[in-house]
Amino acid sequence: EDHPASKRNFIGNPIIPCAVIMEHVRIAIEQFKSDMYLKRMVKVKNLYTLKPGRTLTVKIHSKSQDSYSFICLDCSDNEIAVGDFRAAPVEALVAS
């Protein structure tokens, strides 16, 4: 609720910006696969607004060896955002 971005967006009816939501997705990805790093996000769609103070849950599902999907839900199970991402082993990042 106290995030500075929520106070600057839609004064009187604040929402959490997509960039802040995607930062939470990035953190969830790092926690999900600590030996991997986020290579790129693809097909990201914002579906619903997130109000300050609402809980955001990020669910991640494996699609293939390096391909995953995610869905962000608020505490009422509204789909906030969905998308896919690619991940790569951390060793590949260090080697390059």
C-alpha cells in the first residue's frame, strides 16, 4: 500500500503499475529456479488491475526444459497478468 508508484498512478483510484507487478514476477522466478536466470519474458498480458494493499500470488508452470508460464492472481483469484518466459542456467551467464 505504501509503494510510491501506487500514489502517482490514478490519483483517487490508485493501481499498481505493470512494471512493479513484473518485478514481483522476476523475484518469484528467481525463487522458483535459483540455479536459473530470467532470459526473457514473452507474451505478457495485463488482464486486470491490482489495487494497493491486495495480495499478489505468482504461479509458475514448466512448459519445457527452458520455457515456463506464469499467472498472477490477486487475493480474490482475479487474473492480474499472464505470460511466458525463458530461463537459462546461471553458469551460462557467468561463462559469457
